[in-house]
Amino acid sequence: MTQEITTKPNAVELNAQEVRKLDKKQIGIQEIVDSLKGAADDIGQISELSSEEKLLVAQFFASLLKLMKPLSSAIPVSISALPIEIGNVSQAHIDPTGHLALSFGDGHFELKDLDEDKNRDLMIAVVGDIMPKFKGLTSAAKRRVENRIKFLSSVTKEMQKSSDALFEVMSNSEK
């Protein structure tokens, strides 16, 4: 009878241990399933956000083309604004279509299309660098127009005075 008593608690203990192991496995499985569901949600959002990003990038470069075309064929990009992974860049310029021209210290040249998904982080770095420079281009263009107006205004006033005087003289001599 003593044997029976000792085996019964061991059997109950084993069953309780097995139940705890099963509970742990179920918790582990549930955590994995919840994690996968969360990842699926993130993937869906990444897809939506990527579509939105693609549209915004296209609109950005269409606007850049319209704005930059009359002002400049290229804007220089500071080497310090570029990620180190790009390499030993000696010069960089962005054109109105969103292409980044890179000249390297060893003499080779690369053209990167900043519209491509793989270049989005590079695009953000370049845009952050060129926007203040773009403002400088627009200010310079405005000053050029203002200077032309100032010049033309002065010259036109003098020409009008002279033409009016000449017209007066010619009109009086014909009478």
C-alpha cells in the first residue's frame, strides 16, 4: 500500500508537469501566431505606404522639373550630405529630372535615378541639401529680373522723353 501511495502522487505530478509544458507550448504558439498577425498588418501598411510614397516622389520630381528647368540645368550637391556608403565622391549634381550625377576620385562617373525605390534614402539626403540652394537660385533669378526692369525702366523713360521731343520737332517742321 505504501507503494501505491507513492506512485499515485508521482503520476499526478507528472500529469501536472505535462499540463504546464502544454500550457507553455500553447502560450509560445499563441505568441508566434500573434507576432505573425502583427507582421502581416505591418506588411499591408508597408504596401499602402509604399504606394503613397511612390506617388509623392513622382509629384515631387514633376514639380522639381517645372521649377528648376528655367533656373538651372543642375544644382550642386554637397559631398558631406551624401552617405559614406556612396564612396569617394569628388563632385555631385542633381538635374531637373531627379538624376544624381556622381564623379568619383578615381575618375569614374555614376548616374543614380533618385526616383527608384532603392535610392529613396539617398533622395532624402540630396533634397535636404539642395532646397536651400534652390532658394538661392530663385532669389538670384528674381534679382536678375529686377535689375533688368530697373535698367529698362530708366532707359525707356529717357527714350520716351527723346522720342516725344523728336516727334514734337518733326511735327512742327512739317507744318
